[in-house]
Amino acid sequence: MFKTANVGSVDRIVRIIIGAILVALPYVYQSSIWDSMAVRLIVPIVGVVLILTALVRFCPLYKIVGASTCKK
């Protein structure tokens, strides 16, 4: 599906955990920071992107900067 995987195992686990936290945060943590509609939308979207990049094992940003966390 994608060219070469560039997201390693530990990186995948961290991305899934942080992504899940960011998706759930606006619903679990009640604070005045969520009064802004932009913040309420952007934070979960970033979480979903992290989860998706972990599932497909490919990060476009890593590709741009030439980084990889996969063992070779």
C-alpha cells in the first residue's frame, strides 16, 4: 500500500497511546480550554492522524525529513 514502512514498533505503541488520549481528552477532561471550537476539533484530529500513521506504519513527515524508527 505504502512504499517503505518508517514507523517502528515502539513508535507505533507510543503513537497509539498518545492518539487515543488526544481523541478522548475533550470528552474526559473538562476545562475552559475546550471552549474554543478550533481546539475542540484540532486535538482529536491530531490524535486520529497519530493512530492512522501507527496502523499503516508510514509517516509522511518522517519521509520528508528522511527519518525512520524501523529497525533495518
